[in-house]
Amino acid sequence: MGMEGIGARVERKEDKRFITGKGRYTDDMVVPGMKHAHFVRSPHAHASIRNIDTSTAMKMPGVIGVLAGDELASDGIGSLICGWMIHSKDGSPMNMGDWRPLAQTKVRYVGDAVAVVVADTKAQARDAAEAVIVDYDVLPAVTEAVDALKDGAPLIHDNAPGNLIYDWEIGDSAAVDAAIAGAAHVTRLDLVNNRLVPNAMEPRAALGHYDEGEDHYTCWTTSQNPHVARLVMSAFYNVAPENKLRVIAPDVGGGFGSKIYIYPEEIVCLWASKKTGVPVKWVADRTESFLTDAHGRDHVTTIQMAFDADNKMLAVKADTIANLGAYMSLFSSVVPTFLHAILYSGQYVIPAIHCNMRTVYTNTAPVDAYRGAGRPETTFALERVVETAARELGISPAELRRKNYIREFPYQTPVILCYDSGNYEASLDAAMTAADYNGFPGRKAEAEARGMKRGIGMSSYIEACGIAPSAAVGSLGAGVGLWESAEVRVNAVGTIEVLTGSHSHGQGHETTFAQLVAQRFGVGIDSVSIVHGDTDKVQMGMGTYGSRSGAVGMSAVVKALDKVEAKAKKIAAHLMEADEADIVIEGGQVKVAGTDKALGWHEVSLNAYTAHNLPDGMEPGLKEGAFFDPTNFSFPAGCHICEVEVDPETGKTEIVQFVAADDFGNIINPMVVEGQVHGGVAQGIGQALLEGTHYDPETGQLLTASYMDYTMPRADDLPGYTVSNTVTPATTNPLGIKGCGEAGAIGAPPAVINAITDAIGNNDLAMPATPQRVWAALRSAQ
Amino acid sequence: MTTVSMTVNGRTVSGQCEDRTLLVQFIRENLGLTGTHVGCDTSQCGACVVHVDGKAVKSCTMLAAQANGSEVMTIEGLASGGDLHPVQAAFREHHGLQCGFCTPGMIMSAVDMINRYGGQLDEKTVRAELEGNICRCTGYHNIVKAILDAASKMGDGARVAAE
Ligand code: FES
Ligand code: FES
């Protein structure tokens, strides 16, 4: 490993601009003549629209235009779609309801966009939006998925009877039922995976600019995947053909899934720019973000796990209802199915698995992937039931897991996935050592002497990352391929640009992707620039989500580097009259092995462009592109241990230690990877202890729509983390990377709840485990 | 409309704004200093923290007019010449930022905290003092490390300099 190569703890190149206030986020963009948009949103969870009167608003100061849904529809702008087809078990396709960018006849959640005002200033747009009079006929609303399925529940979309989107299953139901019937022991839990609001610190924003002279649109937006945004806005929403639409995602202040999707606002800003003849910028305020960003989780699950007399797992049965909100967001259908149900083998040999999944419309914000996306829901159910089973069986949770771990790879689970590599016991051992697990009884006794309840809990999680290969996801219903692309451009002077479709919004690609080049050619990372986030610069990309930038995005870079290296060697061999096979590239030099003949890297690149002396028939230049489509998902896994102290007087939980031992395969920059774990764990602890999303069940109003009501984890709510890695390289990409972005959010919640339930001696504890809930659970256990 | 004047990062500036204009809007929109961010509507997130007359202030809680005649420092004014402020350097060294959106506010709060506590900061105090700054990316671990490291490097000298 060089100082800046693979495995080095390199400080981030992008930090300079962020720590000096020079980051460029969408709201920082200014285009000459730019005006401001404010959306008129439904104050009701469910209502018919009788009339929209914009006449007063049109006369307000500074107002340039007030536009509503009928006009948008007559201009041919399409409805928002879900890009992954799921069929119910009876073979029928999912019931996708119509989602207009601006509602025309009906609103279905509080925050549904109805009209847009464009004005000289933000304040004027907001003032005028107040003056748009929408005549609503308020309808009864339903916010909980379980209630939406009941007879007589308000019908949200006409084409989804009973509010059911699909009723889907996977696995062998008969085998599972038989195993449960004949089991020596069955543990059953009823669980709720609480709804969360992703809360990237940068609110969503869009700036649409229609250039009449060129008949061309530019959209700056807070996107994790600008190319997908362009594709979808062109192919499905008829905003503009791809060659007439440029999407730029500049610096983006966190995403966590919520910025994958294409929302109504970017479509409307582009369209409104053409209608009004001015560039139109919209920036969400925080409450708008709470109301309209896609939320995460919101599952209600019954899980059963069956054991034989030797405590070997026989079967898992999960029955889940998932709330998808008022409309089907872009990937909402796949999260509960192929990102959730097919993970029910966890790290264990389980001969029979069955999961039934019903997804449901409610009068709430759309629900889609949020950090972990489906896998946290599976892991929570599975790791809660394993820990509970250990308690019921009277054996240590570690031993129960050890006894059932998968030990031979590749391992084909009964639910599609085939794990390529792993060593689950190694991460369990590493975590137990780091946490001094065996010393826990002593610490518990000491805490008890102080009147405190101490508990310890663990989780052994697995996730499926990379989200690929394209042909496989296509056969499962995906509307897109899930490869990644890269282009490596060596300039004449030897500096290098890497163009990637993997957008960076905190992950540090500008550094870690450059490390790949430093490793390969021995050039400094300062002479490598990573270009991403602009559809005019990078030809195509699938974006950043599902911990795929390393496993898939970097692999595309590696493939392009292979091609550049091969060509550079040919040129160098020709120039030095040596055999191509003897050429080595290291330390910025291109050498003939075993001789003192060498050329500088820049001399080779210059020759590629002067083209005065190239091998016969070779094209000038040194620039190569590649697409990488992996052969399988990758499977990061690990063990998290949480130790808590609960104050029995107040029910307040303090996390006294949190240990994560993760297997992410090979690691490019340990500093960046640790940062990903810290952030993921913080979000996982947030889910377990603090974050709850509450809609009023009668009115459908979001009661937790600001930071005064929704508890974001603060520094003093969280512990320091002890993180370490074990390594089994992935076998399905050239770098052996598994992915690290989501692990923390997946592994942490069950570890925390397992620890608290251990401390209080009551298994019945909902997330977020607020002091009030913990106190009540403790009382009822006594 | 009102005319407000203030010193921002050592330069005297003035501008026209509506009475209701917040200091953060004046900084971002009138002055084009976009390093100061807006992350909420309720003065909780701290993305907008600047220094007004030497004290950390959430610039979304203050009208531009209220800052008339004040000395304001934003993140853009923290480094002197080409040299990063020790807190900026520590954030980079300890990977105390990911997406960078909370970072300007975090750094301005941290500088203020170190000014007030000097070398007396410990982890518990840093975490308590960060109550008004939300970060969704880092889990705070490395932010706390960075602030403690910067505080120890700046030591009591920081306190003296601020007084
Ligand atoms: S924008 Fe000022 S505290 Fe959030
Ligand atoms: S670094 Fe992204 S919010 Fe703090």
C-alpha cells in the first residue's frame, strides 16, 4: 500500500471547500434572472379538490405566475411512477395509483402539491401562495397500514381496492408450517418497525432553467443519482428528451435514500421555467421536508422462529404489512420485497423460510428506501427473535447464534440469495472481545449496587449490497439495469480525470476513487480529479445508494483503469523498444522491468496525444470507458453489541458502550469507512431510542414535522463507538469490496433494543424506546 | 425596506432588505456568502451559526436589522490568508465531516466553545455544548474528537486571544 493507495487513511480532498464555506449546494446556485417558487400544499390528508382560485394570488406583488395541475396535464407532463413491478401471489400486477406532480382532483396526504407560485422573492412567493384559494371537500383519512386494510377504511386510490398494493410471498409456506408444527420450541414476536424521516441536513431543492434559444433545460437538484433523474424525467414524465435536459447534482448535503427519487418539485420547476420564461428555484423548508421527503420503514411484523431439540433453527415465518404512504415512490415496491424478504436467512442455516408481504396505501407521505432499506426491518425482526429465543431457551445469545451460523460458502439460502463469502464467527468473536462481553456480569452487579439496571444485547446482521446484476434484477421486476459506468481520461500532461456515475454526497468519492488511481499508477491523488454529478460531463450512471459505490462504481473505474494501463504499456513498450510484458508502472514511472530504462508517466501520456510515434495502427489519446455489472449482490455482515444502563426511576437509557465489528470485504480508506459506520450506527440508535414519526390518526396531520417535535440524535444522546473490521473479500467484484454505507443503521436497532430488554427484563418494548416506554415496560415487568 | 450596515469578515458592507429579512438571508442572498447554511425553520439545527460581536449566534434567529453596526464573522472569514483555523484543520484531520452541510455551523460553534472553555473542554462538555448543532452524517464521534484535539492544540492561548 502506498501513502495514498488502497488501504491508506488519506485525508479527504473535498474537505477543503466544506471547511472553508466554499461548498456549492443547490441553494447556493444563482442564475441570472432567477425567480423563486413556493408550492401550495394540501392542508388535508384526504380531500377532493372542487376548485382552485388563483386570481387573487396572481395580483400579489412580485408574482410572475401561479400554475396548477390542469395546465401541467394539458402540457403533457406525465404522472410519477414506481420503477419496479411486483406481482401479487395471485399473479396480478401491483395496484399503482396515479400520482400527479400537481394534484388535480384529489389530495391524498398533508403536503400533497396542488399549485406553484413563482415570484421575484421567496417571501413574495410564499405570501402569494397563502392567497391561492383551494376549495376542498374533506374526506375521511387513514394513516396506519393495519387500519387501511380494514373493511370500511377510506379508499385512497380507486384502482387499489381495500388500499392493497400487492399481497406477495416468497418461500415454502407448507414446509415452514410443518417445521413449526413439529418444532421443539417456537419463539414468536409481534413487532413494529417505526416510521422514520431521513432528515438529510440539506433540505431538498431544485433550480430549473429553460433556455429558449437552445430549447434546452438545465436542472440543478439535490439528487443521489442525477442520471436516473434525467432518464426518468425524459422517458416517463415528458419534461424534455434526454439530449435536451441536463441534470446537475452539485454538492449534496446528505441523502440516506431520500434523494434517490424524482419528486414533483424538480419536474414542476423545469416546466414552470418554460411557462414563465424565468429560471425557477425552489428550496424546501424543514417542515416541507418532513411532510414530503419519502419516509422510511413503517412495517408491522409477526415473526416466528422454530428450533429443534438441539437448538438448531428449523424455520422462519414472517408476516408483514408495510405502509407505502399515499403514492408509490420510485423504488417503494422493491424495499419490502427484494430488499427485505429475501434476507430472512440472516447469518444462519435455516432450512425453511417464508415471508408474506402486504403493502398498503395510507394518507401519509410516500415511504421508500431509507438507509438500509428493507434490510433493517428484516434484521430487526430476525435478531430480536434470535435474542428472545436464547432467553426462552436459557442459553447464551452468542452460543445460539454460533450454533446456527452458516460456515460454508457459497451458501444458497431458501430465499433467492446466494452468499459468496463470510466468516460470521470472526466478527462475533471480535465484537465480544472488544466489548469485554464476558466481563458483563461484573459490570451489571456494580451498576445494580448504584441502583441502575444494566443490560447487554447483540445483533448479527447481514445485508445484500451493490444491488445487481442487471439481468437478475430485471427478471425480478426492475425497470432499470443496476451496473455502473466510469471513464478514465489521462490528459497530455499526465494528470487524470475519472468520470463516475456514482454521486458523492458525503461518502468521500473524490478521495477514495482517486486512491484507486494512485494505487495503479503511483501518481499523487492531487493530480487525479473525480468528476461526478453532471449528466453533461458523465455519460451515464445509476447513482449512489445500497452501499454500491465501492462494489459497483469503483469496479467500473478499475475496469477502465485496466484498459488505460494496457494502452499505456503498449505505447511505452513501443517507445522504449521493449516487450510489452516487461513494462511495469509504479511511482509515476513506466519502466522496463530488470533494466534502468524508464519513462515518466507524463511522457507516455504526452506521446499518446502528440501521436508522433505510436505503435502501428494505434489511435491517439489515452482515455477509456467501462461499464461494470456484477455477477451477484455483495454481502457485508457483522456483529454489533450494545450495553446500556437504564435508570429505573426515570426510564432513561444511557448507552454505555457500542461495539461494531464489521466485515466489509476489502477497504479502500479505513477513515472513511469508520465514518460511515459511525453515521449509520447513530441513525440506528436514533431509530431505537429517539425517532418516532406520528400522524394524527383522525386528521392525518403530521405531528412530528419539525425539530421541535421529531427527536434528531444530538451529540449528547450518543456514545462514542468502538469499531473494527474483519475481512473476507467479496468474490464478485475485482476489488473484493462488500460495502459499508448501511451496516450501522441495520445492525444497531436490534442490538440496542436487545440490550434494553435485557436490562429491564421485559421483552415487550416498542421503538423508539423513550424513557416513558422503558419506564412503563419496567413497571409492568415487576 | 431598510438599509443595514455591518462589518462582515473584516469588510464593511451595507445592503437593502425587507424588515423581516433574517441575518442568514442577508448573509447568503445580499452578500453571496453561501457557506452559512439553513437546515431548519425552528432554530434547532445550527447550520447557520456565525459569530456576532465575538459570540456564536444562530443567524436564523436574528433579523438582519438587529445586526446593524455589528461585527459579523462567517465561516468564510475564519481562515487567515491561506492558513486554516486550527478547528478547520482538526475537522479535516479527524474526518469530522461527511456531506459538509452542518460543517460551517459546527466549526463556528466549536470555535466559540473553545474560546469560552479554553483547554478545559472534555468530551462530556463538548457533547453537551453541541446540543444546538445537528449532524445527520457523522454520528458526532469524529466531530467531538476534532474539537477536543483543536482545543488542546489551541490551549489557553485561545481563550486569551478571544478576550
Ligand atoms: S437554520 Fe438556524 S438553526 Fe437551523
Ligand atoms: S456532515 Fe453531513 S450533516 Fe454533518
